[in-house]
Amino acid sequence: MPNIPAELRRPTPSPSQANKASKASKASNASQANKARCDASSALPKPDGRINRSVVTRKKIVEALTALVFEGHITPTAEQVAQRADVGLRTVFRHFDDMDALYREISVDIDAQVQPLIQARLDAATWQERVLQSIGVRSDIYDRTAAMHVAAQVHRHESAYLAQNLMDSARLQRDLLRRLLPPAVAQNAPLLDALDLMLSFEAWIRLRREQGLQADAAREVMRLGVKALLATVKALD
């Protein structure tokens, strides 16, 4: 092996020097990996703050109108909604073209709340008992949405949407009743109409508001009326 001059020889690192070099290499690699992750993160699209604020503001407006109606303000103005939502009047109409559009938004929220109740399973033994059992489900829905129903009745003459929504609600109530009845009973038009009226939203509102009954008392009145109508089934046979 040729002799290499001492000044040209690569010095052999000591164990401690080798350990330091290894640690430095690992630290460098980790630093590069972190930088790569940061670069990748910065490349992702950032959420648009304006969109988030718009969603929050729209939600505040809807909640403001809902709160006003449920507090008894059956015909709240846009100014009242704006004040309750703590936004400008222009902001209300920037999010909703008119009050009708705002009621549409609230109807969607209410529909989502009552769907689980509508789909509740009635497990009583006979069809007559299931009809009576349905009073409890209906009364829960009615009490949750009565204020908005009354507001819709007030505004129906100026809103094609609300008028149609009320018609759809009445049709749904009738369909739910019809599903509980045997075909022969469902085909008895006067009996079906009488039961539909006795179990209606309007009957519940009359009992609760005009007659001032508590929920339990109103349910008992409905039960008495429905029982009396069901008792006529055999007599009609």
C-alpha cells in the first residue's frame, strides 16, 4: 500500500465525534421534513372568512325571527328582526329577498325538528288504540310549532308559499290518520272528516289558546272526542 503523506490523510473521527455527526444529520432531516409539512399546509386552500361570517349572520337572522314569533310577536317586522339579530336592516335583506324567504328558511328548520316525531312508531295493540296513542305524538308536534303555525295563518294571504305550506300540513295530518285506519273505516268520508277535524292542529290551538287548557287537559278533551267518534264505527256497520 503506498505511503500517504500525513497532511493528506483523512483523520479518523473519534466515537464522540461520530455520535455528534449522526445527531446533527437527524436534526437536519427532521428540520427538512417539518419545512415540507409547513409548505404543504400553506398550499391548502384557506377557509374564506367572509363565507363563514355570512353563514353565522344568516343563522342569527333566522334565530331572531324564530325567537320573536315564539315570544308572541306573530307579525314581526324586518326592523325588529334586525334589532334582535344585532345586524343592519340592509343585512337582513341582503341575506333574504323578503320576509317570505325568511319564513321559508324557518319552515325547513321546523320540518327537520318534527320529522322524528312524525316517524315515531305507534305500538298499541288495536287500530283504535293506535289512533288514541297518536294524540300524544300530535300534541308534542303541535306545541312545538303552534306559534309558527299561527304566524303562517296570519300571513297566508300575502304569501303563496305559506298558504301552500299550510295546505301541505293539513294534508299530512290527514294522511297520517288514514294510515292508522282499516280500509273500510278510511273510506267512510264523514267519519274520516270528523276524526281529521278532532285531531287537527286548529283544534289543538283552540283548546290551548282560546280555551286556555293545559296540555294534559287538552289531550284528554281530544281523547274524549276521538273515543266518541270511534264508538260510532260498530253502530255504522
